[in-house]
Amino acid sequence: MRSPATYDVTTYMRLDRDGTEVQVIIQGRYTEDVPGRYCGPPEDCYEGEPATADIIYVLDLHGQPVELREDEEKIAIECLLAVGAEIADQDDWEVEL
């Protein structure tokens, strides 16, 4: 089984805090998925692993830490997964000259 690649990723969100819009920068780490192998000799087969994303920090535009609510954290993880998948796809491209 190959080791999944990891990428540092950044995304931005707008939060509503007591009627005030707060823009935040979310820094995270994306680990790409590992496809499973389901055919061949049993000793060569393994389950796949889904992509994951972890939040490293969240800052407002003034560099101050911001705590995310549970619902905001779920959305932030989804955004990091989307950005990470795009980066991983670009990393797979080969350029021929």
C-alpha cells in the first residue's frame, strides 16, 4: 500500500457572529485518499482509506485566533477537503514539453 500524500491547505470563510460578518483564514492539512485493492492474492489486498482534513488554526483578518462552532467546523473541514482534492489532482498532472 502506498503512503498517502499530505498537503498544507488554506481556505477562507465568512462567519456570522452576533449579526456581524467576520472573515477568517483557515489553515489545515489534507491527506489524500488511498484506493483499496480488492483483487489478486489475498495477501496483496487491503481496504481503502478516505481523504482526511484537519484544522491547524483559524485566524481573523487581524491575525487573532477564532474559535469555530461545531457546525462551522464541519463546513471548514468540507472546504479543506475540497481545496486539498483540487491540489492533489493538480499534483497528479504531468506536463509534456
